[in-house]
Amino acid sequence: MRHKKFVLDSYAILALVEDEPGAQVVADILSDEDTELYLSVVNLGEVYYIISRKQGERAAEEVVRAIMEEETVAIVEVSWPRAREAARIKAKGGLSYADAFVLGLAVELKAPVVTGDPEIKAIAESLGAKIVWVGG
């Protein structure tokens, strides 16, 4: 059986953690045994700082630990080729550096990005990346 691949944006993780619109779509993707899920360590850091700022470091540590222990999610480290690709995408404008990493990973893996971030949606098509929209 062919596995489906997805790249998770911090938006998707936060929607799930904070039970925001799109949380059920993310939960369904996470629970599908035929999916391969990828999350850049940069975007994991983004999840950490956002939760830390809103709920404190203890909550951020718990969420990150749960993600890292999730067997269906592969945390993708940053290499120079990945950093260079993210920088190339960032240089085009309109995205944060973390968003450039999620799009770079999606292009590399030929996998859609699970997000509700309108900035990612606006640029994804020009890079040949697809989106699974979980925004409200």
C-alpha cells in the first residue's frame, strides 16, 4: 500500500493543541495509519516558543515531548541544503523564515503542507507545493 506523506506546519500543530478550527482535520491525518508525517525542527521550535509565550515553558515542554514521542511524526533536522533552500524561498518575500522551511521541506518531499497559514497558502502554488487547508 502506498503511504500518504504530509508536512506539518506549526499552524496545524497549534490548531490541534489549542482545539482551534481545523483541529479535527489534523487529528484525522495524525490517526491515519497510512500516513507519513514530517515536521521540520525549525517549525517544532516555532511551536515551542508560541506555546511557551501563551502558556509557559512547562506546557511547551509537554507539547514538544508529546510530538517527539509520536511515532508517526518524523522530526526533520536542518542541513545546509535545507537552510539554503529556505533562505532562497524567504528571499522571494512574503514569508517568515520558519514558513520558508515548511515549504522547502514540502517541495523536497513532494508532500502537501497541512496548514491554515494564509501566507503559506499564497506562495505554495508558485513553488509547486500543495496545501491541505485547516484554517477557519
